[in-house]
Amino acid sequence: MAQLPLPLAYAADEGAASFVHAAANADAVAWLAQPPAARTLLVGPPTSGKTHLGRLFAERHRAMLVDDAEAVDQERLFHIWNAAAAAAPVLFTAREVPRRWVTLPDLASRLAATPTLVIGPPDEALLSALIIKHFADRGVRLAPEVAAYTALRIERSFAAAARVVAVLDAVALARMRQVTVPLVREVLEGQGDLLGDPAEPRLSP
């Protein structure tokens, strides 16, 4: 099967009811449910749900969310960190821990002292739930057994779950078929880059 162009991005459902709770994010969920600290850092790979969780936190606690902190000017991050307070909390999100991307010494020292929550790698149950959610965001109801079959056969990463859903949805639309186990099997056999190594969990694509 030839590589397929991916469809346009869909708007994800970021309501509280659609957030997928799992062992990988349990510590972060529990911490953010408590009265907020003035400053918190949430670290996780792309598509791991950190933005979704961050927005829920910001709405619940009237907090400021600084998403994808790596992309923000570090002098600005420094001033935001200094301005935070218990009455005006700030949640920073990032793909990696600060020591891997912060170059400003004053910011580095402050973020090193900031409570840091890490979203861990997904297990098969979480991958299955995420596949169902990604399809639901696209208006497609996926049978749990199809999601479970897919989760067992792709790389154990958040990015792989999003990637395989995009490809499966494109194939199903092009052929005007439902996403079933036979379709998943056919697509995965022709899309080797989606399979990865299920025995090797990874935090980033």
C-alpha cells in the first residue's frame, strides 16, 4: 500500500469528560486537582494530553496556562515565573524537563525549584482508550475490540496512536468503509513505520 496523505487536523474534545485517565497521568491529575501551587511544570511528549489537562486546570483554578514553554521567549518566562503567586497560579507545560532546553541561568534555577509533574509512557490500555478518543474527535465511533487490536500492534507512544488514527481514518474515508480489524490489519501491514517496536516504550516520536 502506498503512503497516504493525512487529512486536515480535527479539533479535539477538551472537556473534562473526554480526558482519558490512566496510570501514566495519574500523579499529574491528582496533583492538579488539589489547591494549586503558585507555579507548576507539567512535562509530557506531544499528544500526551498535557494541553488538555492544563486547560482544565486553568479553567478550574483561574490559573494562567503557559503551553509549550520551550517555544516562549525565556526572558518572558522568567518574568511570568516571578509574577506568579498563590492567588494567581501559573502552569507551564513542556515536552522535556527544563535542563534540556533552558539556557537562561536565572530561569533554569527557578524552574529547577518548581514542582514538576511528568506524564509517563502509555500502556496498551491507555493507547486503546486514546485511539477511541482520537476517532471520537473525528466523529467516528470505534469498537473497543478494534482499538485494542490496534494498540497491541503499534509503537507504544502517544504520537503513534495519533498517527495511526489519522492514516486509518484516511483509508476508511477513501474506501467508504468502516474501521474494522481486517482494515486495520491491511493498513498496518502496508504502513511499517506505524508499527515501531511494541516492546520498546518511547516518550517521544
